[in-house]
Amino acid sequence: MNANFQNWLRQSIDELKAQNLYKQPPILESPQGGRVKMGGRWLINLASNNYLGLANDPRLKQAAIEAVEQWGAGAGAVRWLGGTNALYEQLEQKLAEFKKTEAVLVFQSGFNANSGTIPSCFVEGDVIISDELNHASIIDGVRLSSARYKKSEGFVYEHANMNHLEDILKRTQDFKKRLIVTDGVFSMDGDIAPLPEIVQLAEKYDAVVMVDDAHASGVLGEHGSGTTSHFGLYGRVDIQLGTLSKAIGVVGGYIAGSQRLKEWLVNRGRPYLFSTALPPAAIGAILKAVEILQTDPEPMRKLWDNTRYWKENLKQLGFDTMGSETPITPVYCGDEAIAQKMEARLKEEGVFTIAIVYPTVARGKARVRTMPNATHTREDLDEALSAFERVGKELGVIARWV
């Protein structure tokens, strides 16, 4: 192995550790749920995106088993070379009905959906206008494009600042196509994009709108169909990204929009063209999850009951939850070292959370992110709140105790 390269890796990792930015993945010893087993202990799980508790739902597991028995373990090819079986077609039709769009194209992940869609649709001569807090998968998809997009050139607007967005739209009218791209729910702060205002500006200035609904899928809108539904904007958002992993509980992502958009992505969406299709087990389980969303309101009701209870009690204890409007509930720490210590102390107290530090968020904006879900009991949440109160006082994170 190259000695210089290995030395660079060692030094870089040491720097991460010195800056309290070093991460290691936690190892679970149980399925996802309101509590998970780690290191031989059961912990209250506030770190999961499994909003509706479907990741370990018996109905999804049975659907996955049946799909394997009928279709096998793997797709065996990329989609256009024979990896698209009849289950895929069924899923895309079902998702299009769910989203009330003409068509849907399923990708291997939400990240792939962004990196396949943005650069294939927006090219040289175009401009991409992006919210400054957009998810890394949007940012990477934008960077793959030959369109103009750089913050240094004035094409990134201040978070949710519609006056700034309009200023950019006014001075970019000479570009061939203009894309406004935003998260529907911002994954680190938990706030909802001002989508009605974005759509109004897009219509006024002839721009395309794309919304990434990874954290709105299964959480907001009719049956959990996302922010377009939440705001009643059917037919006014050009490109919608949905996830099949978080609330859906499996894996994958999709793009919803016009039939022409789907046809173009089938021909030019590089992850679709050059990466093996999802395995049948995943497709079978996703189909069952979408069916549950459309017919059973109870998981969403439980999710939001738990979300309201969790947020209200954190605020009463004096924690800063950064204006979150959704189940994503950050507990602001500021300092990276404090956030990392809070994660460790909460784990000692029986609560599994994750410290969010740079580069996921800006330096000095560290937080512990918490995610109540539909599987939590009041006992779970009360026990976790007690742990947060103890650790918050100890570390000076609770505002009134600083």
C-alpha cells in the first residue's frame, strides 16, 4: 500500500478526532423499533427515520418473503437490461396514484434519484437555484450538472428567504431553464419549506420547481403523500422526489412527475441506466407499505401524537428545538464537543440519539437530533425525557440552567 496515502488518511482521521467530528456507526443487535438492542443493552431509539414503524412490520416481512419466493433473491440486471419485472411496473403505477401524478420512476435510493435527475434535466445554459440548507444528495446532484449553480455566483438563496429567492429569479431571466430545488422537510432542522410561495414565484418567473420529500413521505399530506399534498399544490410542482426507506421502511427512492419526465429519465438517468435494480424482496415490501399508508391512518396518527408530546415536553424542560415543525426534533447544543458528549451520556442513560456535527451542519451549530416514531409508548418517551433533563442540566444544554 502507498505509504504517503496511508499517512494522509491517519493524519486526517486524527484531525477529525481532535475537532470532535469523528464518527463511527452504531451496531444494532435487534430490528428497528421504539427500543433497540446495542452492546447487549436495550435503548430507547430516538435516532431512526423509521417514522411509522414499518421497517419491522410483519406485513412487510411477509410481502418480502412472498416476493422472493416468486421472483428470486435479486433483480439480476440494471432495469433497462432486464431488471424490471412486473412488480416494478405495479409499484410505479401505485406510487403515481399515491402522488396524483402522471408517472413515477423508481431509483435505487433517494440519493440516486437526485443524482440521476438533476444533471440529466439541467445542463449548460441553465441555472439551478437552491436553498442553502438543502440535503447533501441535492447538493451532489447539482454539482454533477453542467448548469450554473454556485453560491459564490449568487445562485444559492438564504434558507427559506423568499425575498432573496425572488432577487435571484429577477437576475437570472436570460438562462434557458431555471430550476428551484428545495427539501420539503429539512432533515437537520425539521422545518417545512414555504412551498406555496416557492411555487408562486416559479410561476411568476417561469421556473421549474423540484421538491425533495424524503422526510415528508409518509409524514405530511394525504396518506403521507408529501408536501405537495400538504399544501394542496397538485399539478403545480414539476418534479417530486420521494423516499422508500424512511417512513416506508424499506429502501429506494423515486421521482414523480409527468410521463415525459419519466421517459427522459429512463433514457438519461445514469443511476437508473447503470446500477442494478432493487431486489424483489424490497419491491414486495414497499408495495405493502404503500397499501398500508393508503388504508390505515393509525400509524400516522400515532406518529403525530408522539411528536406533539415529545416536542411540548422538551420545550417545557427548556431545550431549544430550533423551530422544528415535524418529527425531526433537534436539541441545540452549539459546541461540537458538547453534542458528542450529550450523545454518549444519553446512551449511558438508556437513550439512543445521534450528535449532528460539521459537515452535516455548520460549525458551531451542533445538535442532538431526536426522532419520535409511531412505535414509541408514553413510557418510552417519559423515560427519555427524564434522561434528557438529567443530561441537559449536567452539560448546561437546557436554556434556563445555563
